Amino acid sequence: MEKIAILGTGYVGLVTGAGLADFGNHVTCVDLDESKIETLRSGKIPFYEFSLGEVVERNVREKRLSFTSDLQKAIKGARTILIAVGTPPGKGGEADLSQVFGAARTIAEQMTSYKLVVQKSTVPVGTGEKVHKLIAEVLKKRGKNTPFDVASNPEFLREGSAVEDFMRPDRVVIGTWSKKAEQILSEIYRPLYLSETPMIKTNVQTAELIKYASNAFLATKISFINEMANICEAVGGNVRTVARGMGLDGRIGPKFLHAGPGYGGSCFPKDTLALADFSKKIGVPSKIVGATIDVNKRQRLKMQEKVESLVGNLKGKEIAVLGLSFKPQTDDVRDSVAIEMIKGMQRKGATIRAFDPIAMETAAKEVRNVEFSEDAYAAAKGADALVIATEWNEFRQLDMNKIKKLLRSPKVVDCRNIYDPEKMRAAGFQYLSVGRAMNEGFSGSSEAKKPARKKKK
Ligand code: UDX
């Protein structure tokens, strides 16, 4: 049983804290924001994450998990300290590390015995080294020779299934520069050895890069299939079949090949920008990641263009938007395509009605003048077009006859390809999706505008 303090009770900090406590460790989650600590102490979770509440409650009850804003006490009481503070993007796309360095400095100022300082937040390669240097400098100034180690233990948690991802990860990455640090971290994750989870033990800089490389690769897969979707639209193909045809090749794999409105959320946009930024700064710019970012930006804009191609000028139009979170099973609207679309359509004079099963409260802080509806049907009533922006399960089985009657004109933009284009067209909808110009077995129709023929002179 390791005594652990986790600095930062955001998404990563809280899931990790609850998970490590569940593994039998003694965990104190620290946040300087006292109101957050009060919320947690009263048994509430400050954001929505499936089953996290149960795990937190169980471990608090069994006295393995506690919350405090007393940083000094938490540092004193723990041997291992995880830094899980925010690393928001700075102006140039670089990760803003001020909170990480702030946390490291505080640890160095207050430690009186050996500490293992573990970096959980996603940080550019080389940050571990900087943190090590910073702690050593502060200790030197204090005239102390207290031993410490710095390690990297990146997270791979998906929102909506973060608890499951923590309990049953594909792998655990442990980046250290000392045997002692490696042993402590291995022991913390001991329950996962029983389930034969692969453990990647490496140095700190490699661990830092594994995290960026993983996220950038997944983002690249998405941008790649979105490019193929655009090609499908131009040539009359079906991107879902392309993805299936590619994905069955074991070397490619079927996952993360869903064409859509481009990736969003708190990780991919931020991490791809940071990787592009720091790879450039160290003189080995990643061209592929740069292209992934560009394709994604373009893809997101294309969704609004699809709406415009159906309804024409957006001025004075009423548009119903279904789904506001960046993906289902979360109330997170960070870098959500739905939010970007809403703002873009409003700028062009459209009125927006929206519905999301969970994320309306968080969305209300990001957008203005949006009428939030009580369900999908209420949103559709009288609208000039319906946009499916997020693929919540409850949007997969809508009564389309009812929707058709409710809409002012039967126009649907399905950014997530959850409906069948032929069935929608047969039901009388003008229906646009992503990269599906036709159904299997049928050729000759194309969602894409045919290039204008040159007039013969
Ligand atoms: C991601 C990583 O999966 C996780 O390992 C990392 O630690 C944090 O970032 P998350 O952002 O929660 O997790 O969501 P994820 O399910 O990966 O989706 C990210 C974005 O990609 C979403 O906007 C989603 O809609 C989009 N996406 C995903 C696609 O457009 N197509 C796909 O095939 C998969």
C-alpha cells in the first residue's frame, strides 16, 4: 500500500485517484480550489463521468480516498506525488506548463523526506528533465540534500469510459530514471499484473513521447479517414465501406476509422498542437501531425457548409442541433464541433435550438442565445434543418416520420453517419452525411456537387 498525493482534482486527477485507491493504495486528492474540495467531500463529482461516483464513494467509505486543500500536509503524508494539473494550450499551441512547474516547485519547497514525483498531465518531451532540474535547484537553495525521483506515467483515459480504461488498460507506461522509482510505480499498479496488463518500463522521455505519439496517431487515423470521406463524396463512394475494407487488414485495425465532423475534446486538439509545436522547436517538425491538424480544421468547417448547401443562406433560418458534447457519454463541450457549428451558424444569422441528454448545462456557458429544448422532437419543431452533431444512442432510433412532420422542411445533416442514406432519402428527406454518396450496389448518385461542365464555345 503506497501513500499517494494527487495534485489536481480535474478529470485525470480524480479518475486516477479513485482508481489507485481502488487498487488498495492510500490516496489524498489535493486541489487549491476549496469549493471543489467541499463539493467532493459532500460526495458530489464536479463533472459527469460514468461510474466514477460509485468508485469514489466506495473508496471514501473504506478510508482509502480523501480530499484536501492543505497541500503542505498532503505532501508530508505521501511518498509518491502525482502531478495531474491542467496543461492548457498557450497562444502558439504550446502546452502551458506553469501549473506543472508551480506544483513541482511547491513540492521541492516543502519536502522533508524522499519523494517520487510522477508526471500524469500530458507534457512535452523534456518536461520531466526540467521538473527534475527545478526540484534540485530549489532543494539546493534550501540547503537540503533530500533524495527524490521524477517519473512519467501518462494516462490513456477516454472520457465516458475513463473508469473502465483505468481498471482495464491496454497498457501501463512507466517512465523512470531509477530502479527505486520503477519499483514503487510497479507496486502501485500491482493489481494489474494479475490481469496480465502489459507494462512498458522505459525512461521518462520515452514515456512522455508514447503519450503524444499515441494521441497524434489516433488523431491522424481520424483525419485520414475524413480525407477519404471527402474523396468518397467526390467520386461516389461510401467511406464506411472503405473503412471496413481497410480495417479488416489486421495491420490497420477497424478502430478510429469513423469519418465524421473531425475530432474534438480536451485531448486530441491540444496534444496534436503541442506535438506540432515542440517538434518544430527542437528542429524535427512533424509534417504528418501538421497535416492532421489542417485536415481536422477543414473538416469541422465542412459541416456548416453541408447545412448551407441544404438550406441556402443561413440568415433568418432556424436550425435544430442534436448533441452538444464533443462525443457521447460526457458533458464535456471542450472543442466540441457542435459548439463551433452553433457559433458559426449564429454568425451567419441562424437561430439555434439544441438538445443534448447531458451537456446542455455545460454548453450554456459556451454559447449565447440558444434555445435548449426538452428533447430531440421539441428541437426539430419548425426548424429549417436538423443537424446530428453528436452520436448519442438516443439519436440513433428517432421516429423519423415524426421528425419529418415536425421540421419545416425535411432536411437532415448527419455529421456522425448514424442513419442510412438510402432509407432517409426514401423517407423523403434531403439528407447529407459524411463520405457516403451512395449505398452499396447503387451507383451514379453523389452528395458532392458535380463539377460544372465547361461550356462549349
Ligand atoms: C482521447 C484518447 O482516446 C485517450 O486515450 C486520451 O487519453 C485522451 O484523448 P477522448 O478525448 O476522451 O480520449 O475521446 P475519444 O473517444 O478518443 O474521441 C476523441 C475525438 O475523436 C472525439 O471528438 C470523437 O468524436 C472523435 N473520433 C473518434 C472520430 O471522429 N472518429 C473516430 O473513429 C473516433
